[in-house]
Amino acid sequence: MPVLVAIFGVGLVAAGLLPMDPEKGFPVGTPEGPVDQMSWHGVGHSVAAAVAFTALAIAAVMMTVRCVRRRAVWLAVLHGAVALVLLVPMSPDHMSLQIALNGLVAFTWTTVVALFLRRRDMHQG
């Protein structure tokens, strides 16, 4: 699972370094509608983000399976819900909302898991 979280981080850095193409009225003054042809950096941004969030979704699935095996039902449900949110395909009509929700879920989940693991390691050491 640490490798998947690392892929998430590297993917976010790559997506941040590769700007999206202006489209759908963003930034202000850009014509409405999608761009006619994506640039190489726009494609790179999309691919990096997709790889990043897919890796994190797989990590959430792995945590779900681990919790199911331990019979930790509520934790399994929560990890499974995170995986489902991250795996829902992007809808062109609601992409901005989905990106915001995915970001909120992804960063909240990684923070909670990291804090839990840190607390557990502090009590063991």
C-alpha cells in the first residue's frame, strides 16, 4: 500500500507541473465548451491525475479487504466508500464538482489513515 500512496503523490506532482488546457469558460474569458485538441501537457495532466487517483482507490480497496478479513465491518465500509467515490467515472457535466469531492475524500482519507498509523506506531514503539 505505501507504493500506491507514493504513486498518488508523484501523480499529483506531475499533474501540478502539467497545466490543463483552458476550456469551458475557465479561466475567465475562455470560450465555453471543450478545447478542440488537447495539448501534450493537457493530456499529461489528465493521465497523471487518473493514475494518481486510481492508485489511491486501489489502496482503499486493499484496506477494505484487510478490514473485511479482520471483521472490522465499519472500517471496511468506510474504506470501501472511499474506493467507490474515487472510482466513479468523471462526468463531463459535473467534472468540477467530482474533482472537488474526489480531492476532499482523497486528502481526508490519506490524512486519517496516516494519523491512525502514526498513532498505532507511537503506541507500539
